[in-house]
Amino acid sequence: MIKEGSGSSQERTAAQERSAFEVAYHDGLKRYTISGGREALLELGCKLYVSLGGSELSPEECRATLEDDRELRPRAGIFGIRMGLGDRLEVDNRNRKTSDEMNSLLQSAVEAEMR
């Protein structure tokens, strides 16, 4: 992405885009909605895939899946990661009744990758 600044353009770094993330947690759905720059969200989605136990896809396949509006389903489908409308990344516990351990794992992964 390009950022305008004092008469010249500067490329935004992934770190700058990550600092611009907005995160909302929906408790009843056990879902995180993360808004931000599309490139940074795609990168974050692939990092979360690995953090949540996904290993079947290469980084390129992971990115292509998200770009094609398909869902990543790490850890035997317990978690879902997908791009939403308007440059949002949605990450959730697909089985909302799963143990507190899985909900805690989801929270820890999101918090760790947001740093």
C-alpha cells in the first residue's frame, strides 16, 4: 500500500499495517473480527493458520485460499479463518461448545500474532 507524505509517496510496512489493526471479539460466537490493510490481514491469516495447528498448506496455498474467499480450517476444522467483506479477517471457534482450552488457544494465538 502507498501512504502519502510531504509531497512524496512512501510504502507502508507490514508493521505499520499491523499497528493499524482494529480487533473486535464477539463472545457468543467465539469470533474475532480484525480490520486493517488487506495485505497485512492475509499475512496475519496465514500466521494464525500455523499458530492454530494448520500444517497441510504451504504459505502460497494458504494465501491463495484466503484470496479466493475460502475458509482455512486448522486443527481438524475446529477453527475457521476467512476474509470477510471490507478488508476484515474473521477467526473463530467453529464448535462454540468446545472446551475452554480451545477458546483459550484461540485467544492466545490472536494476541500473540497481533504483536
